Amino acid sequence: MLENIDPDAFLADRAYDADRLIDRLTERGITPVIPPKRNRTTQRKTDFALYRERNLVERFFNKLKQFRAIATRYDKLKSTFLAAVQFASIIILLN
């Protein structure tokens, strides 16, 4: 799945702290923003200011899933579902 995109940074939690993935990201010029596991022998540096952005995105999706029609994909058409997501996002941002 990562082959089709070209982001500047890859934000993930500790579960993605694998040497194979990190090496693959650095080969492609993508900055891995993954905190190292506690049992790792060589601890890597992590940009925790950028890592906090991941938490904001996760909390937004959690708020978005509080809308039943969004969580259960009530709308069948793609355009109608997108409109519902946009409407729910506006409600969240206004609160």
C-alpha cells in the first residue's frame, strides 16, 4: 500500500517500529516518525512535535465515528456518504 504514495513523513505508533519498514521508508526519502519500542537496543530519535499531530487526527476520527450514519456507512452512494462526512466534520469543527 505504501508503494503508491509519496508522503514527506510517515506517522505511526510503536507497533510499526520494525527495522525493515524504517529502512524501506528512509530509502524512499520518507521521514519515519515512529517512537521506538522500549525494548529496542538502539533507541532512535523521534520528532514528538510532529508525532502529536497523529493524535489529533485519531481523535478527530473518533469524534467522526460518534455519528451513527458515518460509523455504519448508512449511505450507499459514495457522493452521499462524502457529503455526510463533510457535514459531520463541519459540526465537529464548529463545536
